[in-house]
Amino acid sequence: MVFVVLLNGIVRADTVESDVPFNVDGDTLEARPILDEKWLWGDEVEMTGLDRDLVGVATLIGERRYVQAVDRLMPLTRKHPETVQVWFVLTVARYGRGQYDLALASADRCVQLRPHSPEPLWLRASILVAQGHLHSAESNYRRAIELNPKRPVGYLQRARFYISYRSEDPAKMGAAVTDIEQAAQRGASEAATEAMLGHAYEVTGDVRRAVTHYRSAIDARPGDLYILGRLVPLYDQAGLAAQSDALLSAIDGSKLGNPRKVARLATIRASHGIATGMASEKIERYYRDALLVTPNDLAVRLEFARWLETDGRNAAAIPVLRKALQSEPYDPQAAAQLAWALADDGKELDEARRWYAVAKQHDPSSPYLLDTGAWIEYQAGEYDRALEVLQPSLRLAKQVPEIAYHAGAIYARLNEPDKARRFLRMALAAKRPFNGRAAAEALLEQLH
């Protein structure tokens, strides 16, 4: 069997039980193809029809197409109610969709079906974290260790939890280091323990020590893309771009084989290019190379589109996002990003309204989404309506310069120059670049 579902922070087991943790800083449950994971798949050798169905669903999850994954899984739960694989994958898909209560219910079903396996408890813990129940999550990690105290992976799981969610507590960070030591004593790989220590120092702001441990991890496992994805940004932040260049140039993407690895390497190179001021054409080529091998990877499309936005090319993001929304059910994040790109472009406002409505069904009170809705109304010349839609977002105007700029532009159209100037100055006081800065500067100049 070549497939297993991975959670945010659940440690991989493709060569040993304690491989490098995957995506330890995110809140996303992932799916990736790796080697046999016996707790989930048992001793099967031949893939059944159900296995093939689940591998197909896992591909959707790996591409962050959670809505489609859930729709594919629901009939399987009715057909195979006693099959843990179905419930496990459903839990991951529900988590990715943000359906935490439903995800917890299906995780509980996994626990019922495999009461002596720690993996369902890691599922529960990640969901409880997302719900803000950190104490209950910690209890699940403890119970998972108690089920099999000789396995190193359980200690790394709990260490990951402490590092990611309890880093403000020195006692918990000390406990994380102890757990990493316990994992090492039980056979955890050097790459796993060094990467985890690197993450611990990274979240506490000790970049020098983080780099030291990540470097040890990459030396123990050259070319590991998880470690590379952590280390390269730290080198870039420290002004050590040459070190990043050396690491990246040492990897021959044509030999990676797995398309997802090829795409991951391309996005790491793109991020490195953004951090080091690389020409936009080259950064764009990296993203397009990633999409060439994984055209259905929603995460890559969103990352590419958001970079195009920061590069002042929202219009170029429109076809990139449309390809992510060719069939129902539609991903709400892609819909929101496309609505914004269309609103910013200002040429196809009916389509912008349609995608805005799709996104709003998922998160009707999002201040960022409401800002998009307000800008659609502004572009349509409905200035009173634009201000009405934007009102709930104005509380974030000091933190989000785009909202401040939009407020200033709307007030200018409503012949309230004092309010317009106040919001425009607020937008331009932002230290970070934002889409619309040049327009905000020009409008403020006109109002003087």
C-alpha cells in the first residue's frame, strides 16, 4: 500500500517511525503518498476498489480540495461503516473544510474502531487544538503515548504540540525538549529530532540556534523538502541568500520523481526568489512549473495568485483562479480570491459578485471578504452601498492598509474629504507594501 493520511504535525513514517514532522506550523491536515502504514491499512497487499477510492480522495485532500473530498466520502461511510480508513480520511477532509465538530465525531468513530492505536488520538488532538481546547488536546497526546510508550513518534507529536501552541510557556517548552530527547532515546532519526529542535528555537525567535539545528537535520537527510522549506526562509531573513542558493542548487528537480515533490521544490524556489528580490518573470516561472506537474493543486494556485496580487497583477491571477473553480463544489478560498481579483480589475463585476456570493456562504462575517464586497460596489459606482458593506471591516483599517485605502476612496466619492484623507493617511502609514498604494497616494494628493 502506498498511501496514508497525514495530519498537521503527525510525524511521517516512510523509512522509520520517527521521520521528519510534516507541516508542523500549519493548521491544515494533509494527505501525502508514503510507504506502508500498517496501523491503518493492515496487512493488505492488493489494493481493493475501496482503497482506490480512498487514494483518489486523498489526492483531493492533498490538493486542498476538501469540499469535493467530503462529497466523495459520505457515500463510502454508509457503504463501509466499520472501515477505519474511510472515517480517518473523512476526518481529515472535514478538518480541512473547517467542519470541526463533524471532524471530531468522525475521529471518535476512528477511536472506537481502533481503540489501541495512537493515530486516532492524534486526529482528535489536532481538531481540539483548532477548537481552542488545548488542555483536552494535551490529554489526547498523553493518552497516545501511554498506549505505546516505546514508540518515538508519540513524543515527537506532543513536542510538536507544545512548540506550536504552548511556546509562551517556558515549562511547556522545556517539556518539548524533554519529549524530543525521549524520542531520540527510542530510536527517532537525527533528522526528525534536529528538525523539531530547529522548530522550537524558530518559534521562540532564536534564529541562530534554529538554523544550527535545521542545518544538522538537512545534513542528516540531504534534500529533504520539509527541512529545506524551513531552513531557506531563515537563511533569507538573515541575509544569507548564498546559503539558500547552495542548498537549492544541490537538488536536481528532474530526479525527484514524485510530481508533488517537484512542485514543492518549485514553490520553495519561488519563495526564495520573492525574499531575495528576484525578477518577477523568474518567480512566475517557478509557480507555473509547479502547476505544470500538479495542475489541480489548489494550494499552489492560491499561493501563486496571492503573489500576483502583491506584484500588482491581479488581472493575471484571474485565469489562474478560474481553473481552480471549473466545477462544483467550489472552494471558498479560491472563490474569495477570484472575487477580489475581479473586483480589483473592475471589468467583470457580475462574475465578481457571483464568486463573492459563493465565498460569503462559507464565511459571511469575514472582514476581508466584506472588503472585497465593498470594492465590488465601489467599482460599480454604488458608493453608499459600498460604505454600508465595508462598515464591519473598518475596525481593522489601522492594521490592514487595503481596507483603509478602500474606505478613503469611498469617502472621497461620497464628498467627505476629511474622512477620506484620514483613511488614506492611515493606509499610507503602513510599513508593508499593499495593492493600491500608488492609487492611494495619488488620491490623497488630489484631495489636498
